[in-house]
Amino acid sequence: MSLDLGVFCKNTLDGEVVDHCFSALFGLAQNSDPSYLDWLMKAWGWTLAVAALSLTIALILGAVMGTLRTLPTTNSLNRWLIRISTAWVELFRNIPILVQVFLWYHVIPSFVLPLKSLPSYWLVSIALGFFTSARIAEQVRAGIQALPSGQRAAATALGLTTAQSYRYVILPMALRIVMPPLTSESMNLIKNSSVAFAVSVPELTLFAMQAQEETSRGVEIYLAVTLLYALSAFSVNRVMNLIEKRSRIPGFIVSNDASLAH
């Protein structure tokens, strides 16, 4: 079976071949009619946008919830914060991601009316961000608990408050430790963004399903989409590995009883 890459140069409206479609992609030629290649590149952009927004939400919430889970139980406020953050983690990591997407798209806006004005890509990004934040929270918690107890004791001996201890001593160390699992979560978000097709976000998976139906060239369409997913995940891996190398703590060894993979 031979591959027909010319399918990407067909007009999405009438199926006719578009002249200079690859040149138009790089701005070297002008075409008024969109091709499947144009659609593919726009779908890739939506995939990356959803993943980036989801990761931003997940990193912020995950760092906060993971930190709250390690607060010292010295007062009732801290104990309540620990309970709330634990409930957050258990709730969002134990509901399937596709169910969470449907909840945010169909159910929650009925109770939180301002959400009805949000576009679907925002809602699916929130769902993905909350789901991933629960996993990142566990990794941050494990990273903090992997630190030697002397770190916290030294911060206290210097007269730092609990908030200052976390800001200046504990979190800068813990976040460096959890870079490898954060790399995996970032790559997973690229793949998990495919659930956005369920609420009609025009990302890669939705493109593949619709383009295959219209062109009957599933091999070429799904091969191209697979390569773009792989390229995106590999690029994220390289960037995160670079950040990990630049932020690595020289000579620091994580204790063997600390598990960072959840």
C-alpha cells in the first residue's frame, strides 16, 4: 500500500487539489482555500494551547495542594488545610479524565453560571489542569518529604516562619527533586489533551476523525497526527530535561524510601 501525501493538499471544501499548499504553509505562496494541511497545523496549535494552559493550571494548583499536605499539624488551621488538600487530591485523581471533561462542559456551568460564557477549550483545560494537579500535588508532597528533616529544623532555628521556611528553603529544594516526574506529567498532558475532541475543540484527534471520514485516507491522516503527538511530547521532554540539568542540586541524593511516582 502506497502513501498518498497529496491528501493534505486537497481543499477541505470540495476536495480539489490546492496549488502550492506546502509553500503556502510557510508563507511562500497565497491560497484562499484552506487545505487539510492548513487544518492539521491549526489542530496542532489547539493541542499545544490546551496542553500549555492545562499545565499552567496544574503546576500552580499542584504545588499549592502538595505543599499544604506537608504542613506541620501544630494547629487546627493546618489540620483543616491538610484535610482540604487531601480531599482535593483524592477527588480529582480518582475520577476518569473524560468524565471530568463532561462534568465541566455539561454540568458545572449549570451551577456556576459565569462558566457558560467560557469557550470549550477553557473548560477542557480546567478539567485537565485539575486532574493533573492532583498527580503533581502528590509528587510535590513526596519531594518535600524526601528532604532531610534537618532542612526544616535548620530553617526554624534561623527564626524563619513556616511560610518563609517553605518559600526559601523547602520548596526550592523539593521542586528540583520532582523534575523527573514533572517531565512525565508534562508529556502526559500532550497525550491527554486528545480528550478535548469530546467537546468539539478542533485539536489533532478531532481533525483525524473528521479528515479520515472526508478523505477515506486514514493511514496518512493518523500517521501524521501520531508523528505530531510524538514530536510534541519529545520536545517537552527535551525542554524539561534541560531545565532539570540546569536546576539540579549538586551532590543531593533522594532517600530511598521516598516515592515520587504516583
